Amino acid sequence: MWFSDGFWRAISCWLALIFSISFFNQVAAIEVHWIGGTTGDWSEPSNWSLGFVPFHPETNVTIDLDPLQDSTVELTEISTIPSLGFLNIAEGDGLHILNTRRIRAGGITLAGELLLDVGTGLEPSSFLWVQPQGSIFMNPGSLVRNFSSSEAPSIWNQGRIEGAGAVSGPSIFRNEGSIVSNLEGETLHLILSFVGGPPAIHVNTGEIVAENGGQLVLSGQLQNLLSNAEGGVDGLIEARGDSHILVGHSILGGVISTSSAGGTEEGMVTLNQAWLEDVRLEGNIFFESVTLQGVIENNSIPAQNQTPHQLAIGISGATTLAGNGRLELLNGSIRGIQSPFNSAAVLVNETNHTIAGPGRILTESFPMDVVNRGIIESDENLLLIELRDEGLSANSGTIRAFNGGTVELRGGNEDLVFKNSIDNIPGVIEADVNSEVILRAGIIEGGILRAIEPVLASGNSPGTITTHRIPGTTLKNVRLEGPIGNLYDHWNISGSIENTGTLSAERLQIQDEVTLTGGGEIQLDGDIQANQANYQSYKHLINEDNTIKGRGRIELSEFTLTNRGTILADELGSQLSIDYASQSPIVNSGELVASGGSELEVNSFITNYEGTTPGVIRAEDESTVRIQSVEGGILTTQGTGEVVVAQGGTMRNIHNQGLLRLQGYTAFYGTLQNEGTTNAQANVGNPVEFLGPVAHLSGNGIWTGTGPFAINVGSDNNSSTIMFHGADHTIQGYGTIRVVRGQFFNQGTIEASGPGILNIEMEPGTRFFQQGTLMVPSQRSMEIETYQQRFENEGVIEVDGHLQIFRRNQGPLEFINTPGSELHVDLQFGMATQRDPGSPILVWNQENALIAGRGGFNLIEDSSMHTALVRNSGVIRPEGGHSSTGHIFLNASFQQDDTGLLEFEVGGHPGSGWFDALNTNFDADLSGALDITLVDSFEPSVGHAYELVTSFGGTVTGRFDIFTAPALEGRWWSLDYLTDKVVLNVNAITADFNLDGYVDGSDLTEWQVAHQAGTDMADADGDGDSDGQDFLAWQRQFGSGIPLIGNNAVPEPATALLLVMGILLPLRKHHC
């Protein structure tokens, strides 16, 4: 407010003093009063107490002094305009001024009725006092005004002034009653202007009203203030039904309102060339040109049929728009105006209040800040909101575009800050469907940016919030809802961005430490980079849960990136790259993804975990992720997608679940848990290296190559490495596995595959521990090269193709098949040494180990002079041919120890070759056990002879300690030990003397009886007697025949002899 209540109390006292002085001056004047009848003519002398018609300024006139008579005086025809000292019209009396007549008086006191006819006038020079019982009725063209250019009257209305015409020019106007324009189609002008002297002060605590279709115009010079309230009592300015008030004056306080009372349509108040301060507005208020100050409680809702025009609203000082009404700009403007008491204006739009465009809110022509706690909106057309560069504009309400409208927030420079939050209450900047908000402000800090998406199948387009400015608007600590921006926008982001919608951009610049939350999307068609202008600030982008997707580049030259959400390349045929030019890596515990036929390229070191949370790098079907260096986390693919490691890459502690392709040299540290496929395109010049103290290649996946691959364990330039190849993992392909420095523990599967040879090379001082499986499929080759004397198999070696173990330096070479291990050879197993023809070669199949198959052991080359030995302390089992039978060929000597076992199968007649055999080009020294098994229900015939062990270039020495074979009905097995072979024979049983189907101790008893009796009842050899030769036949056939339980050990003759010594000796003594 301009003035305090104390000021207005002083003004009231001053007015009372003026009227007291006026009444005192009446005492010295000539007093004339009405003595005529109840009606009469002013111009008739007899109607006056002094017998003459009063018209002189020294004359004070009273109508009338008789309280019992109500007199009505008509001023109709008089040649001279009465100019009185004072005029007093008593209660119940009246004065009618007719026929364009006028009356002048220094002061007028009205307790009765005053009627002004058309064109008539009342011209007080000092004051007009309309007392509570008094009234003035004015007809069109009538006038109440001052008649002196040097003086202006004071008007004090406690009664009623109504009708049409004009009340003009009072120096002091005080209304405690009613001023009413109530003639339909006519206008009552209340002109509160004053020329000369200080500005006039006017007061209204009554009502100023237009009704019954009338119009009231309240105007005057703006510096002549109308105080529309006093002492807590509000004055009322109201347009009632079908009526109109035009306010063109300065109004302080009180109420300006409309209603439909007395009419059919709501009245209307138009504010044009007006100044309002601390005013309450109710109803249909139409703003045209008005200045606002203080608190404007606007509860007005303008009618929708108002015609758009160039509305102009000025804001002086601190101005608050309160209430629940609307201020319709109608393509007009709000701007700050200069005030003697304020260097800048402030417009506060309070909660529940609406400023509605289209139009402009201008802050630069005269500095003005805009603080919005309510609603600022526009439909159909543009509402421009200027934000001054050094201002403090803020929003905790809603700024929105709807119904096809546009709202633009425009600032002068990129450092301008628009606070979209007040006292922790967030503001909302909103674009409804089919509508747009344009941000050209420097910095939007806090609050919510919201774009509304249409209901499905509604035919509407989503609302849009865009920035068309380069270098773009900065969003700081904001919440984003719906689709924000487009792919041509440049945005800067700062602080915490809670993105629950989609932020689209051609360029996204990182101002400082930025955190993305809310689970929304960043749609990119350009780049993300640091704001170069803010070069001194630490810049870090933390993506908590957003999806950053599209195409373009994330340039990490000036900021670091922590991704806990998703970074996604998803456009067919396009690329999203993350470029790296600083020493700080990407930290990813979310997802880095390529999908939809796109490519994601990360030219940066990735720390692919946070704490115990792994990150995921994923290539979906027909898509590619290209990486350089990664530590930790998960790599995975879907369909034909692939993750590609560029030449020179580094991998540390990786979990691969898909297709991982290595384009060249790659260094692995720690663990590669491979549960998918790792495809190495490395070669000897650019190998894959497993480095560090300990390295693990584990999981249930496959390591393979496109063409030959090269794996190095350890490096010439690093300390030694102990590498573990896990139990469920497979290395498959051809190329080189080279233990450069350290040890390689193979606990998984290494399989030769492809057109070339798979080489396993061990440099001097290194070891290869074979604890898993080595597989050489048919038509494939594997070579193991070592500097060590001994190569031990602690697992399984399966050779369906070619396996060669080669010692690269001089000295003996030993292959040890350790207890529990297995060697399966279906084609060729070879061993050789370099430049040392005299060094022995040994294959030792240790106790509880197994050699099986049907291949050859080539241990001596044609030009070699060294010795070679296959030593069996375990089990050798030929297998793999027809009916699972097979032949093993040894280009070496053979030795079987006491613990050794040859397990042979017989599945056909000797000519078929369907039986197991062991052949050597050198000597064979036998011991241990031989076990014979029949396959496929084969029944050998008497006379069949099988060459089980053959020495083609040496001799066979020794015998089997144990020979087991299945029982045959009517037949028995025998072994012939020849100088170069061991033959298994099938013979007819002749020593079953009791004919019970098998040869046992009972037959010995039969032989004893027949021998003592001298009969041929135990004649096994058919010579007609039962003698010692028949006993030897029983001895050799002992245990043969059917039925038998399981296999039966067939003892050698010396063993059988021991069984019967106790019987033979007594018999011989008896015969003696």
C-alpha cells in the first residue's frame, strides 16, 4: 500500500475540519430559505424568505426550514446562473434543475433530493456533502463539476448519487454511500481528476455501481488516488447484471467485482488506463491497460467472448496476484514499469491464481522478476515469458501450454537462472497434448518439466518441451516427465536430473556432477560432452537408472561416466560410440547394449562393476558391441549379436555369456569365466596373452578361432603366470597355445579343430599340467612341444587323429599316463626328440591308468637310433573297431609289469580280424594279467587261434601271471607262447571224465580211479589208456566247460599240478 491506516485517519479529520469551516462561514452570509409551498419555482421571489430570488455568492440558501413540509423546488427558467455562497437542501426537500439550467454554490449540503435534468449541472466550488438521507439523480448530459479553474470542490457522499452524466474534478472525493449508474444504455462518468497542487486523495468505503444496463466510467489522472478502503472497511466497485464499469483511475484497496444481479448477463468491469493496488477482484474483470501494485486478490473469471486486443499490464514495485481467478492477456503484455520507490518490479502469481496467454510477460524494458506459485498458461497461441539476465524469477506453481498453445521462456544469456522451485516446493513447466513449451532460458533449476502424452488412439500428438537455442538451456536438479526435447535440441544438464520420461537431444552437455535418476530415457542423435565453457568445474555423469540410447558419440574427454542404468545403441545401421581421452574409466554396473542392428563402440577402459554388482555388456541379435578394455562384469549376446574386443584390448576378470570376438592382441588378467563362445582372431604376431600372477579360463563355454589363434600364458616382458583352464571349459581350434613364462594347468578340454595343427608349446622352464581332456578328432592334428623330459597325463587324452609329443631340446622324453588317467588312441600317437637320436622315449601307462583304442604309437622315426618303450602297469584295452574290437600298433618295445592288464575282446573268427591285438615292431616282455571277453554273443569254434600279441621285429618273452576268459561249452582256452607271438586257442574239452559239462576236481577223482584200475575211462588223448598224459590234459583243461559262474582263471600247468600233488603221490606209492 502507498499509505497507512493512520494516514487515512488523518485525512478523515482534515475533511471534517473543512466542512466545519464551511459551516462557520455560513454565519456571516445572507441567509435565505424557502417559504413557498410543497412545489414551486426558484425564480418566483415570493417563495423566498427575503422576497428576492437568491443568486449572489454572499447568499446562503436553505430548502427549507420547515420540518413538517417536504418542499420541491424547480429551477427551470432564470436568466442568471445562481451563484450562491452555500446551498442546503434539508431532508425530505428537493431541488429539480431543469431545462439545461445550472446552479453554482461555494458549498452544498444535501440531506434531501437533488435531480439534474438532461444537460443541467451542479457546480460547487468548495464542497458537496450528500448526507446519508440525501440523493442526487442525474440524467444523461447532467454534470456535477467545479466552475473555477483555480479551485476544485470536495465531495463527500454518504447518500446516493445515481443516473447518468458526469461527476468531474473534485479535489477530495469521499464516498460512504452509493454512486450508481442505472440508466440502461447510458453512462455515468466519475472523473476524479485535479489540476494544480498536490495529487488529490479520494476515498470510497461505500459502493460505486453500474446496474440495470447502465455504464459507469471511473477515470481521472492516475496520480489522483482513489482509496477503496479505510479503517478495515472495503469499498465496492461493482458492475451488476447487463451493466459495465470502465475503470481508468488509481484504485487502492477494496473490491472491484461483477454480478448478474438485476439482469440476465454477468456485468463486466474493464480496467483501462487504471492503477490498482491491494485490490480484490471478483467476477468478470476485463484487463486492457492497467498498472498493478501490492496484493491483487483476483477472483475474476473473464467471460469467454471477450475480443482479443493489445492488453497492457504494468507491474510497479512488488505486486502479488492472489485469489483463484484468471488474468487473461489476450495477446497483450505484462511488463515492469518504473516507480519512484523501486529500482525493479516483482510480479508474484500466487497459488490458485492464473495468468493466461497468449501474450507476453516482459522483464527487460524495465527490470521485473516473475515469481509464480499459481498457473501461467497459454492455449492456441504464444505466451512469451521474458526472464531478465540478473533477475530472481522463480516458479513453484505451473507454467503450461495446452489446447495447441505455446509458452516460451526466454532469457538473455546462458548464466541466467530460473528457479523452478520455491521453499522446496517444486514448480511445473508443462506442455499438454498438441502444445509446446520452448525454453530459451539459461538455467532451469529445480522443479518438474512435464510433457503430456495423449491417450492411445486419440489422434493427438504429445506435448513437447524444446530448446531452440545454442548452446542450449541448462537443466539443473529437475524432474522430467514425458517426452522432453527433440533430436535438434542442445541441452545442458547439471546436478540431479530425475528423468521419468524421455529427454531427446542432438547435444547433451555435462555442466558439473550430474546424476540421472527416475528410470527414463535419454534419446541421442548427436553427442554427449562436457560444457567447455565451464572448464574449471569437475564433471561427472552418474546414470543411476536411465536408458541413454540412440546414435552419436559420448565424448569423455572432459568428464567421467558412471553407468548404473543402460546405455543403448538401437538404430539400424547406426553407431553410438563412447570415446575416451582421459585417464578416468567408465564405471558400469548397469548395461551397455547394442540392439536392432546397431553398433555400440566403447573406446574407453570400462570398470564393469561396482562393489559386488556386475555390469553387463550385451549385443542383441544382428548387433555389435565393440570394446577396448574391460575389468569385471558380464559380457553377453543374443542371436547373432557379438561383443568385439579391438586390437590391443585388455580384459580383466570377465564373465562371458555370449559370443566374444577378439580382433587381435588382447591381454587377459585374472579370470575369464567363459560360458559362451570366445572367438580369437589373434595370431602369433598378435596373440592373446593371459598375464598376471594367476589367470583362470573357466566356465562351460568354448574358446575357438576364426582361422589360427594364438594364446600366450605369461609374457617375455612380465613375471610368470600360473594359468588354470577350468574343468568345464573347452579350447577348440587350431593355432598355438604357448606357455611363455609360468605354468598351464589344463583341467578342461583342449580340442584340435580346423584345417591346421593345434600346437601346445612350452618354453624352457615352463610346465603344462594335463589334468583335463585333450581331444584330437579324426583328420585333426595336435602337437605338444616341451623342453621337459616328462609329460604327464592326469586326465583324458582322446586321439582320433594325430597327436605328437615333441621335445625341443636334447634328452630323453617320457609320456606318463598317471593313475586314474586315460589315453584313447584311434589313429596315431607319436613322440619324438630333437637333435638327439640316442635319447630313449618312454610311454608308461601307470597302475590304474588306461590306454585304449586301435591306433598306432609311433615312437621311433625311421632315421632315429634311440630306443622306445611302451610300459604298461595299468590297463591297455584295444577297442574301437568292428564289434568294438581293435588293434594297437607300437613302433616301440612293449613291457607289461606285474600290475599290468591287457583287456582283449574276441568278436569273430581269426580271419575276420574282429578281435583285439597288440602288435609291436620290437620286443615284448609279458607279465601281469590277460583278460579275454567275448562280444556280441560270439561263440568261437574249436580250432580258432587268435594272435593276440605279435612282435614283428623282436621276440616275445615272459608269460602272463593271470589269464581269465569266459567259460565255453565243450571247449576250453589255451595260450601258446611262441618266440614272436602269443596265440589264443580254442580247444575241445576231453578231460570231462564224469561228463557233467565242465572240468573240475571230480574229473580228477575219475582219472585216479581209472588210472588205478588200468582202464580207459579217463582217456583224454585217445590212446586207449588213462595215464599221465591224460592227467596233463585234465590239468590244462581244469576249469573249462559249462556251467561256470563268471570268468574262470585258467591256471598254467604248474599251478594245476600243485592242486593234485596230495593225490598223485599216494597213488604212486600204492602202485609201488
